Amino acid sequence: MAMYFMFMLPGILLMVWAQSKVKGSYSKYSKVANSRGLTGAQAARMVLDDNGLHDVQIEMVKGELSDHYDPRKRVLRLSQGIHSVPSIAAVAVAAHEAGHAIQHATGYAPLKTRTAIVPIVNIGSNLGIFVIIGGVLLNMAGMAWLGIALFGLSTVFALVTLPVEFDASKRAKVALVHAGIVDGGVANGPEGKGVDNMLDSAAWTYVAGFAASLLTLLYYVMMVAGMRRD
């Protein structure tokens, strides 16, 4: 148990720090109005239309920062605090999600890969830990390694997620300037810096998620490798 916490503690601390950072940025920039008075939904619509994605719909969903793009239904869903609020945080998050819609439309490879592996990742992440435990309890190394392979799919998913999210943020920053939504279309202005802060903070949550998943996987690898030595 002590070894488990030794592996997990860095990931947990990074997750807590990342969540605190993004919540702090959101709290700050959700109170700062953008100069054009555009809500997140209006900004997302402008970015989508600017990229020819007139058929992508925008809906409001419950929750805080529950924003996401659904590639199956081609719907961009924004939380109430993003959808209907004319803040820097709102246009930043909305444009980020619109960035995913642009990725989908242009066939961005990492997004296609992530979408394709979702079904097997769901199976692997749910079954993997039970197969590992079963292999350890039955002293069946082969079964335990199978469990690690299944669990490892979630780590692969977290890794593939990194370029997807970073690229969406990059597209969002460019799109907001190109559409004249922030700083009157001038790059590196004060509103753009707020957008950068908001999206860069959010990016750390994905880095932390990958780190936590990788550390957990390494712990299980070490545990199963120890079976053979025993």
C-alpha cells in the first residue's frame, strides 16, 4: 500500500494543482467581459461560420465547464456559464470546443484516432483492473499482464488526448483573433493574453490526467513483474 501511494502521490498532487489552476483562471476571467460583449455561444457561432461549419449546432448543457463537442451528432455543447455569458473565459472555452469541430471537419488524425479507440478504451479501463487483481490472486502472470494491457489502453487514450487538446486551443487562439472577437483582431493584445491564460491552465488538467494514468500503469507493471521474482 505504501508503494502504491508513493507512485500515485505525484499524480494526485499534479491533478489537484491543475484543477486549482483552471478553476482559478475560470473564476478570474469569467468576471472579465470581452470588449465586443459576445457570449460564448455567439463567439462559437462566429468561429464555426468563419470555417464553413454552418451545419454544426450549438446547445446549452448543465454543469460547470461541462463543455464538449460531439462528433457523432456534430453538436457543440456549452455549459450555461460559457453559453450565455459575455466574458473572456466564455469566448476562450467556446472557441476551444469549436476548435474540436474544426479538427473533425478537417480530418485531424489524432482526433480520429482518439474517437476510434473510445469503445475499446471503455472496455479496457473497466475490465483491466479486475483482470490484474484476478491474475495476482490466482498467481497467473499471463492473466495479470493481459489486465495491464487492457488498463494501458486508458493511458494510450490520455496520451493521444494531449495533441488533440493542445491543437484545439491553438486553433481557438488563432480563430478568435482572425474573427476579430478579441482585441479587435490584433494579436497579442490584453484579451488574447487572458484567453491564453485560460486555455493554458485548462491544458494542464490533461497533462495531469496522463501523468496520473501513466504512474498507475507503472505501479501495476512493477507489481506484476514482482510476481515472477516471487
